[in-house]
Amino acid sequence: MNKLTLLLITLFCISCSFFVGYYFGRSLSNQEIEKMKQSLQVSLRLHGNALDVEKSHSEIRVVIDGKELLGTGSIEIKK
């Protein structure tokens, strides 16, 4: 096999694995947010790295990354 052909096949495999991993990782993140919506009774919206949280009741306690949200608001998420 030619070295150039082997290099192109290797680069193709690496790029495909990256995009497949990115797709499934994003899908899992969206599924986790949907689970949080149902279990916490809150409204969540994701804008880039910011997560907007609106609680339906003031008694609900929301803790994200060890920080408690006292009211409705936005929190920065590390990716």
C-alpha cells in the first residue's frame, strides 16, 4: 500500500470518529437536560455555555455544579 493512501485513510478514520463522538455527546447532553426538566419541574434553556433556569415553584431547590440557584436566572456551564 502506498504511504499516501494509508495517511488519507487514517485521517479519514480520525475525522469520522471525531464527528460521531461529537454527535452522540451532544445527543446525551440534550437527553440529560430533558430528564432534568421532568424531574425538577423547571424550565431549562441552553444558549452556548449558559443555562437559563426558571423554576415553577419557589420551594424547588436547584443545585448545579455545587451552586444553588435561589431564584430564576442563568448559570455558566463548563463543557
